[in-house]
Amino acid sequence: MNGRSQTGKLAVVFGGTGFLGRRAVRHLRSHEFSVRVASRHPDRGRDLFGSDDSRIESIEVNIHNEPSIARAVAGAYGVVNAVSLYVERGRETFHSVHVEAAHHIAAQAQQAGVERLVHISGIGSDATSSSPYIRKRGEGESAVRAAFAGAIIVRPAVMFGPDDTFITTIITLLRRFPVYPMFGQGLTRLQPAYVDDVGEAIALILQGSETDATFECGGPRVYAYKELVSTLAREAGVKPILLPVPFAAWHALSRILAILPSPPITRHQVALMQVDNMQSPEMPGFEQLGISPRAVEEIIRTMLRGH
């Protein structure tokens, strides 16, 4: 990677208050970028990053409004689109966020003369998938590439870290109930990535010189889902019964829970758990960026000590 200084260069992070976005902001600052945090809630950005650093600016942006996007990217060297959606609500659909808004951000960045665009997608994104979430992620990648020459796609594996909705949720359930219902037989393979490692990857990619590339960021170890749950149970000091539950039952449950305003499980999450989530061996990732990704066990021990 090119390690040249980025002092004075402006990076705009859409979704910069989110789970990954706020890590990207912090790592970009550590690499001497000035950062404009573009989100629906600028007050949240100011709460997260404080007001002491004059080189972090929080602004309000509407990703469905092109003039709003244009104002956000004005004068930027680089743009990161870390906006994501997991539950559709009203006009916030997978298509409107992962395809239309992603295209608008890329097009406005191209028009503004932005030099580098990093678009966050996900491992397994596939425009031919029967899952709307996975399909729209794949369509979004194509829409971004069509709008911005040389766009860089970053596909993280399932991410974990403090305040995540994945491993933290599993540990909470393991501690609360003596029986843990698994997705199917627990054979789906996962390669969890620590969210701060992905944030560092984004900063290094924006700092580098690659164009028109795709990076897949998976952690140092591949687990079967059952193996991952067992590992988390051991670290949490509990010994639950792991109960296989057929995917058909999970799909039925997700349809029932869909009436809730914030369902604990959605059909799209069930669909994701039916597909292996691992980095392709031929794709560049953490290693090519000089990052040694941290293991689940290492981070979980730190998280558990904090509770």
C-alpha cells in the first residue's frame, strides 16, 4: 500500500455514525485525513466524535436527494459509502438504499471530481440471488461501478465488535437460556471480521492507489456456525444445549415476527444464514493491506471483561 501522508485531504463518510462507519471515521483521522461525517443525524456524529477535533465535521445529508449528496461531497478527495439497511421500512427499501442511493452517491462523487470512492458491500453479494437483500447488494455494486470509474468495492464478512448485533446477541441468548436454537444443523461456515480491522482497511484503501478493485475482508478463522456458538459459550463460561432448528421453521417464524416494528429476526437474516460467508481465496483482503486481522476469541475476551 502507498503510505503517503493524507494531511489536509478530505474524506466524506456516508453512514459515518453507523457500526462500521464510525470506525472508518476514526481510522481515517488516524491516517491524517480530515473527515466529513454525512448522516441523517448530525447530532449523533457530534456526540460520537466530540467537538474538540476541528478536522471532523458532522453534517446532515439525505441520501435520496442528489443536491444534498452533492453538497456533502463538495471539495472531497475521497468518499466512503458505509450506508446499510437490514430491515425495510416505508421508502427505506433495499433497492432505494443499496442500489439507488449508492448510485446517486457514486454519480455525484464522479461529477464533483472525487479521486477515490470506496463502496461497502458484503461477502456473498450476488445480483442473481433469490434473497432480496443479497440481490440488491449485488446490484448496488454494479450501479456504483457504472457511475464512478475506478470505484473500489469492500466486502466485509459478517462483522463483530462492541455494540454489534451478531456476536453480542448470541452471547446474551447463551447467558439467558439453557437451550440455544441454532440455524439448521449449525453447518453454515462463517469467517467473522473484527469491525475495527475493516475500518482500518477502509482507511488504507482510501490512502492507497488501487482502482477498480474488490477487497474481501474475512477474519483469521473460518467457523461452522455451531463451532462459533460453542466457542462463544466457552468464552462466556456457559454450557447450553445447542438445538438444531430447521431453516423452514426459521422462515415461518420470521414471517410471523414481520408484523413487529423491530423484529428480532427477519427473513433476510435467515436467508443469509443459509449461505457460507467466507472470503474467496483469489480475492485480495486484509493480508494484501498489511493487516493481521484479530480473532473472535481475542476480542470477545476484551468485550466480556468490560461487562
